[in-house]
Amino acid sequence: MTLGVADVGKATLAVGGSAGNSFDEAGPCGGLASLAAGSIFEIDGAPEWRMAPHEWVPPEPSASCGAGLVLEARPGLRWVFSALGPAGAGRSYVPAIRAVLRRLAPELQQAFAVSHGLGTQRQPPRTAIEAAWDRLETPVMLLRADMSAEAMNVAAEELLSARRLFMPPGPGHRLRAASPADRERLLQAAERIRGGLRKRARLVLTGRRRDVALPVELSLAGGTEGHRPGDQCGLLAVFGEIADRR
């Protein structure tokens, strides 16, 4: 699996790609396979990865040091979030990194559980999904096959009150566009994604009078493993900002 790195000033945060970074007992931290979720461990040198999954290359002596947090633990697999100090700084950043990871551990684990489990057999309950999403300013919804909301954040609830774009949700908080044309395009896009014809769809809702523009992106919710059956898979709807076209 890949290691994504983003420079954020004096320290470097490293977090895995679509499935996170998984390590086994042959990985960079020999005893990592015995650590439980929520454990914090130290990294003596930044791990480097070749293209092949689980193929670890020992770090150079001058590589960065830091610490990591076990986000999730399964038999033979650990998903971690790691933070590294700048190269050549030795262990000087390790205590601060450990303190930050300890403070942020609950939020990081919750965010990972939602993003990694969404649309799978391991999907967290609605309350956990919405608690994680409520920190976002962007309206986000998880839609069932009938376009009713399985989960949504506060921003999405506020968006649904825009009567130029949406009808009252009614029972089940069903997503119903006010414009028949918008409703038809939403349903068609959802059917194409569920049918495997497209991975995602981007469209613009224009409202009853075609005087607004609201971007929305639909995609199949979930990761690559343990996916729920096709007719039970949720759709992730992410909305942009409303623009006035008058």
C-alpha cells in the first residue's frame, strides 16, 4: 500500500492512501502486530515503501524520527497514522508528536472508522458517522437506494431547507429536488453508479426557476473490502456552494 506524505511546515504528516498504511510483524516496528487500536509507538527513522504492498525498505541513518498511532487493528494487519519530524532533527520532535497523537487519537480513530468502514459490513452507526461529519462545513449525505438519508451532517440539514432547490424531505429524510429535471438527473446518475456504469457523477442542480447553481458529486460509498451487496450500498453525496444565476 502507498504512503502519502504532505509537508506541513517543520514536521511532516504521513498517512496512507485509500486503505491506510498497513504493517505486519516484518514491517518497520517489529512488535507492531501486538499493539491494540489506540496504541502510540515511536518510529526511529521514516519508513519507505516500494510499489509492492508490505515490502518495507529500512530507513537511512539520517531519516526522520517520529511516532505513530494504531488506527485499527485486525489479525495480521494494522492501519496507522504517523507523524515525522524533519530529517536530521533526531528525536527532538518525538515527545511533542506523541503528545499531539495522544490528544487527537479519539478524533483520528473516529474519522478513520467512518472513512474506511463507510458502505461496508463494518460501517459505523449513524450517530458515529454524523458526529464525524458535523465537523465539516461541506454538506455531506449518505443516501440509500430510495434516496433517503442514512446519515447527513448539520450542513446538509441546513441545505435541504433551501426551498428553491429542494422539497421538504418528509419521512425518511428523502432527498427530493424541487425541480423535476433535477430529480430526474439525480436518479439517473444514482442508477448509473449503482449499476457499475460510472464510478462517480458530477452534476449541477438549478432549482425550480433555473436561477441557482448547486454542484453535487455522487459516488459509491465504501472501500475496497467487505462491501455490502449492490442494492444495499450507499451513495455518498457531497454538495458545493449555492451560486445565484440571476
